[in-house]
Amino acid sequence: MTTSLRVPTLPGPDIYLPAGLEGLDELAYNLWWSWTPRAQSLFSRLDQAAWTRHRNPIPVLRGVDQARWAEMAADEDFMVDASRVLDEFHRYLANGADSWYATTPERALPGPIAYFCAEFGIHESMQIYSGGLGILAGDHCKSASDAALPFIGVGLLYRRGYFRQQIDADGHQEHAQPDLDPSQLPLRRARGRDGGPLQVSVEVADRTVHAAVWVAQVGRVPILLLDTDIPANHPADRPITHILYVRGREMRLCQELVLGMGGVRALRALGIEPAVWHLNEGHSAFLLVERACELVDREPGLAAGEALRRVGRDAVFTIHTPVPAGNEVFARDLVARALDRWFAATRSEPAELLELGRGHTDAPDAPFDMTAFVLRHASGANAVSQLHGATATETWQSLAGHPVDAITNGVHVPTWLGRPVRRLIERAVGRPLGVDMNGPGPLASLAEIDAEELWGAHQQQKREMSGFLESRLARQFARHGESPDALRAVRGVLNPEALTIGFARRFATYKRAALLFRDEERLAALLSRSDRPVQIVIAGKAHPADRPGQRVIQHIFELSRSDRLRGRVFIVEDYDMRIARFLVGGVDIWLNNPRRPMEASGTSGMKAAINGIPSVSILDGWWDEGFNGTNGWAIGDRTSDGDEEAQDSADAAELYRLLEEDIVPRFYDRGSDGVPMAWMETMRASIAGALWQFSTARMLTEYVDRLYLPAVAVPVEA
């Protein structure tokens, strides 16, 4: 059984390393360190200031001079710790024999899974992700690595990344693009068969666009990242891969051509023959077009439509959103012009392909819908929660010709579990959690976790979160011109004893970030009780083109600075994976209140749950199946009012009632030891209900069993 996939790479710039520490170079270039706290601690000890600034070992290692290396090499404790971390790293890469994939030979695949996605969220230092889709893709790759599943990711290297958010003193969201230097990231150039750096080319309309191929190594899993910002391109084409989710439609189309077609060509150039092609959202739909062209080239008499049907046999597709804006569409003339050479190569008429991308419309100038195009061809398709599966089937079954399956998302437990809680869980289950679990078996012992110890671990994570957030708030307020006295007062502004509500996600209007603020007077009364204080921490970005979402941010910011809510409501800017880790491990309760059924999954609540943080949520996405009556609270029921204003009013009233009558009293119901025993039962139920069921380890087994293996079993002439 194949359990690893190696992509040859060129060496990075030389880094001086003393004897006994040579392995740090390989470790730094493998993002295994991103979910291994001991490895991160090791790099931090070399230069804490550099680690704090970059959160990335490459510039740390390059900045250490020989005198500092000599000092560390003479530090016996450091050398012992380094040896242990490197041994653990090398065992991880070399082994895999005890993973669920390796121990179930009936799951053997004839080749690797090629996983195409527009974004990958591996770590905050690589800002080539925007939110849930990318972080899910990153967690998927990490779990594939833990399982020793043959797997390779394909994406784009966005040198200008996704925007950095600042909120000005009036609450306006400001946008700044980062400037990523690949030489300062854990990336290496892929090595071509000629021994030089690999480069692929894609025909776009009347020109050829070239792309360098970088490799991000995620444990055992390589991710290929294509980059058009190279001298071989015309200056007008170099920015194609600069910005994630660029607003311009033609530029976005160019990106997706490079991702789909260029990704196939990169795999071919490396001699990699995937057994299954997994399209994670429709952004990579053009990989089917590229593969169909290959087939026509091998079989000159084959019609383009039949070629597309045949390459779809081993393609599978994941839909992540029920929101129309999440399904990528392009004007017909743009697609026809961009694929001009493809039509010539396959001897096909543009109208034939464009009709295959027709969505739910009879309009003669219907746009090319990437989701519709893939659904017409992929052998299997899934939504990302049970409720989303029902919604997606209702939307797409008539077009796809089959129901849309449901494989509920999960989270990579080692990435998102806070260290204090992690230590307790490891002791309870009797094994380290540096890799995924193979099944739910060990979780029965979670009931034995001592309530006082769990409360203490949670309080430690809450203190860590508070210290981190206060530093971030101080920087925000300083930029707003607050006085020195006001900046001094930020230290300690978060009350460690107060019930802390966390809300963090993209500020799309259907997520209803302002629902909790609907009745300001009632909210102020809830937050300001001296005997039962409550505070709210909010984070999230609105897309630069989403003006309504930005207005929601401004509205909440203005309320947070009002006399009524100041010091009780905090907005933390520039939400990223690092902020997310602190929040999902440190708040007391996680709030999610989208319009049902518009939240496809909502993995942030899963991340909170594995840390023992219960949710209070609309029964949408994962919570519709995850809520069991003991692990949190449901806002309302499964019915929806067609009148959005009436639904908002009803949901807000129910949320206030739950907080006032159940959640806040339960949190403050303490024994003589100060431990809220009933609350601890809810925390334990949160962990037990999520640690396996909502992990990417469980999710990945379902992808293998229900999508990947069936795709390789499709008969050749099906």
C-alpha cells in the first residue's frame, strides 16, 4: 500500500547550522511544526523576538549568528530538547504503519489523491487563505498526512495574499495587502525532470502564461503552489496569482485557468498519476477541461463532450456553500475568449462547453457556472453537513442527475486543541494527540476528567487569550490616538471572571453578526451586572467588495465604543488563524446565529467544542446534527419564517432568553470550591461529542470510503 508521496525540490538558501542541529533545516521547511508546539517552542528559544515577529522558522534560522549558535550548542537542555523533537519528526515521516489507512488494506488506492483548492490555511505565517474553506483544506491535508494517505494538494501562491484588516477610529474597515516573500517562507521550488526549477505554461486566450511551482510540505503531504510572478511572463500577467479572490472577473478567470489547467500540467511534469481528482469547490473546474484535451490528443476522433464525461469518472467534488455568491460564475464571452485555443485543439464549438456550464436559468446569455459544470461531470459530489446535503440536493439534483451526498466537515484536533486542555485529554485517553486518533474508541474515558482540573485548564487558556487580546487591543487603540492613560488601562480590560462570549467569522450579512445587538438596552443590562458580568469578543473580516458586511462591522464598533457597552464589547481586528486559536480555546461560549439554512458547516464551533467550549447556535450547519441537548444550546428550532425581519426578532429574543435564564445562571452556579459543576458537565459533553465526530480524521475516513474508493471503482466504459 502506497503511504507517501515525495515531490523533488531544489534546496533553499544555505543556513549555517552547528553539528547536532543539522536537522533543523528540514524541520523548518516542513509545516509539521505548525501543529507541534514543542517544535515551535524550539525555534522560539533560538530568537524569541524573531519568532514573535515572523511566526515562521525560516527567518529565525537565517537570523541566528554563529555566536548564538555556539551558545545554544553549549546549552545541554536545548540540545536534548532539539534531539527529541527531531527524533519525533523523523519517526513521524518514516512511520505511518499504525495509521488507519495503513492498517486497513481493503482501503488501498491505486495512486494518490490530487486535491485542488483555491486556498490553503496551514498557518498564519502563510497568508494564502481567507477563511473557512482554506482552513478546512489545510486541516484536510494535515489529517491526510497523519493517516499516511497518498495525497497531494494543488493551489496558488498569492504573493499579496488575502487582505490585512485594520479598523479605523470610526469603525471603517481598511484593506492592506501583505507582501509575501517566498524565500522567507517554508517553501521550496519543485525540481523538474531536467534538474532545474519546474515551470509550467497555460494558454489563456491569445497568449501563454507561465507559472513557477513551489512546494509547501505539510508532514507527509506536499502542496504544489503555482506562481505567475516570474520574469518569463509579460508584466501584465505577473500579478495573476497575486491576490486571493481578486475582484476583477477576468483576472479571477485567469487565476482559475492557472489553477485548474496549470495544476494538471504540474502533476504531469512531476510524473504523478492521481487515482482520484478532488475538486474542493468549483474554482478548479478547468482541470476537467485540461484533462479532456489530453484525452482528445491521445484519441483524435474523440468528441470533446465524451472526453469530459470520461475524465469525470475519477473526479469528485465538494460544495462548501449554499450561498449563490459562493458558486463561481463567469460571463460567457470571457470563457469563450479565454478557451479559444482549447476549442481549436478539441475541434469543438464554444456553445457546447458553455451549455455544460449553464446553471438554473434559461437566459440565452447565461453565465458559465463552475459548480454546475463540475456537477454534470464528477462521479461523486458532497456537501459539508447533513443539512447542507439536503439543501444542496434540493438545489442541484435536477442538474447533477443524482443527490448530493453529505460528509460533514471536521477540524484537525492537534492544530486546534489548546495545550492545557490537550494535556488533560491525553492523560484521559492514554495517548498523545500529536496526530489524529484512529477512531472513537479511547473517548469513553473522557468522563473521568476531573472537573476541577478541567476548569483550571480552561481558566489557564482564558488567561492566555486575555493577555494576547489585550496586547492586540492596545495596538489598535494606539493607532486610533487614544491617550497614554487609556492605553495603560487596556491591560486588565478583559475581566477574567466574566462569562466571555466569542463570535468570530466572516462578516457576510447572512451570518447576522449584529443579532446580539438588536435590543441594546436588554443587552446592556445583561452585560453590566456586577455579580454576573458578561463580555463579548468579536473578530472577523468583510470582503473588500462586501459593503453591507463592512457596515455591520462599523455598526458594532460604534456600539462597542458607546457609553452603554464600552468595556464590555471588544472588536479585535485582522482575524487570522492565530487569533482563532486563542478564541476557540479561551472564550466560555461560542455564538453562531446565521440564517438557517445558509451556514453550510461552521467549523469554528467544532474548534471551540474540542476545547470544551459549548455553542449557543442556530440549528444550522454542523450544529443541526451536533447539538444533543447536553453540549450547548439551540437558538429556536428547525422552522424558518419567510419574513426575515420577523425571524431576526424571534431569534434575538430567544438568544436573550437563553443567556438570561439558562446560560449565565449555569455559568455562575458555583460550589464552595468555585467550580461551576453543571457547566463542567456541559464542557465535558462538548469535548466528548466533538473530538472524534467532528474531526478531520473521521471526515477523511468518510471521503476515502464514500468518494475516493467509489471513484476508482467506476468501470472504464461507465
